[in-house]
Amino acid sequence: MEDRIVNLESKLCLAEDLLDELNRTVWRQQEQIDQLQAQIRVLYQQLQGAGSAAAEKRDLREEIPPHY
């Protein structure tokens, strides 16, 4: 009976360690997701700004292919 209790306690400790490690991994991944989302927002804003500026400066004569 004593061996079974020691075995269960060992397994419980290992499970708790694994759970802590998984929690740390999830936390790190969420940090990375948050950073990537912030970068995407910045890129989207830059594209919106560049798109409106490019539309204003557009000249159709410059878009004619060189073989014409």
C-alpha cells in the first residue's frame, strides 16, 4: 500500500510539473500572438496610407506597357 501511495504522489508531481510547463508555453504563445497582431495592425495602417497616396498620384500614361 505504501508503494502505491508513493507511486501516485510521484505521478501527481510529474503531472503538476507538466501542467506548469504547458501553462508557460501557452502564455509565451499568447505573447507572440499579441505581438504579431500588433504588427499586422501597423502594416494594415501603412497599407491604407500607401493605398490612398498611390491612388491620388496615379497617372494612366505611366501604366501603358512599354511595347505601345
